[in-house]
Amino acid sequence: MSGKQIIFAFLAGTIFLLTINTFFSVHETKQAIVLQFGRPVGAPITDAGLKIKIPFIQQVHYLDKRVLDLDSPAEEVIASDQKRLVVDSITRWQISDPLQFYISVRDERLARSRLQAIVSSSLRSVLGGEEFVTVVRDNRNALMKRITERVNEQSVSLGINIVDVRIKRADLPDANSQAIYRRMQTERQQEAAEFRAKGQEISRGIRAEAEKTVTVVLAEATRDSEVIRGKGDACRNRIFASAYGLDPDFFAFYRSMQSYEKALGDGTTIVLSPDSDFLKFLSNPNAKSSDNLPKDKGLTAENRELINLIKTNERLRNIICPELLTQVKQ
């Protein structure tokens, strides 16, 4: 290799070294601090693009510009009512002041360690002043907001902005969970038994009132039915009496036929004399009624009125029993 080639190679290498040590790029997810002999120089670079620095004298330290997560391990906290609970939280944070961040903690590893201690202290301070029920159920959102504000106040000096602190889980320790669950189950069972007893008491009252109403309604219905039946029987007797007055012999024959139907059934044996009054219509259908029946065959004025009613096709009940007609209209 000739001397000119060596000189050209040397110059090219020098230019290359100067170039790569003079120009540097900042990614859109990063921000940079220029260091000169280990000390920050100038303002932090937060814009993405190609930048220039003094070669060999200045170095570039990159920091993340995105929102970062800090997943804290679960820790035990004692509430104000002396109940222990296990709290698991996650913190979202961002480097807001790169220069202050570099001066305070240098890198993310040390920043996470410092931030973990701040979050743990804030959790204990805020949750320790509240009751167990408030932390677990009633007011968790407000508590997380207070924790975020407290952590943010303490992390400003680190150049860190706290976006949010969230409680992922707040529960009893495993040793206490089963005892608490059993106590809660017993309380729920007692409440259920109380509600059930009240319901049974109310149901018994309703059932008793219903049975009372049924008894009263049935009694009134029975009373009314007996009254109506009595009126009907009285009307029937009056109709029979009127019909009997028209033709006593036919009435005696009709009643005898009814007696035969009821008395002379299958397998019935009756021993009577042939001239018995009970059997006279069997031997002679044209037999006359007994001597104690009225002998007057003449029609009275009442009989004639009854015959006229029958001819007009009027119901006997409407004339002989007007009280039933009034009741039906009502």
C-alpha cells in the first residue's frame, strides 16, 4: 500500500470517527441529556431528530419519555380499626424533568427503588387512617386519589410526575380470611332467619284473615241458601195444596204412584191384605180416594182462578209465590 492510500484511509477513518461522535439521533420515545466530563450541559433534548455534540468531549445519556409502570409487591397494612389487610398496587409514572431526574437518581433502576419506598410510605399513611370497610368497599377511588397526590408531592424532587396510583387488590390476609368469611356467613344466616320468621308471621296473619273471611262468607251463603230453600219449599207446598184442591182423587193417585216407586223396589217383600188402602190403585186404577178426603166436586172461586192461570200459560210460582219473584228481580 502506497503512502497516499495510507493517508487517505487515515483521513477517512478520522472523518468517520468525528462524524459518529458529533452527530446523534433522538428517538421519539426518548429524551436526551448532553454530558461533558460527566456533568450535564445545556437544556435537555426532548424533540426527536438528528442532533450535534462536541466529539469525544461530550456524551449523550438517554432517558425514556413514555409513561412507565411500577408494579409494587403486595404488602400488609393495618387499618385504623386495627384490621390487617394486604394491599397490591401499581404506579404509572413519567420523567417530567430529565435534568433533575439525572441529578437525583441517574437511571431508572435507582428511580424505581426510590419511588417504591415513597409509594409504600404513602399507602401506609393514607390507608392506616381509614377503616377496613372504607378501604375495601366504600371509598377506594378517593383514597387512590389522595395517595397519588401524596406520592406526587414527594417525587417532584426526583423529576418524576406520578400519573396514577391504583390499588389492584385490598383483601384480608389468608390467615384471617376464613374466620371473617365464617363470621359473615353466620351474620347473613341470622338475618335470613329473622326475615324468614317475619315473613312466616305475616303469612300466618294473612292466612288467618283469609280463613276468617272464608268462614264468614260460607256461613252467610249457608244462611241465605237455607232461607231460599225454605221459601221454595213453602211455595212448593202452596202449589201442591192448590193442585190438590182442584182434584183430590188425582192427587191421591199421584201420591200413591210415588209411594209405590219408593216402597216397591227390587227384592222388596210386603205382606198386606187385598183390601188395603195402600194397594187399591194396583187393583183398580179408577179407585176413589179415602172417605176423609173432601167429597165436594164443585169448583170454588180459587180453583177457577187457578185454572185460568194455567190456561194463560202463566207460571204458578209468579202468582202463588210473589215473594220469590221479587227476590229473583233483586
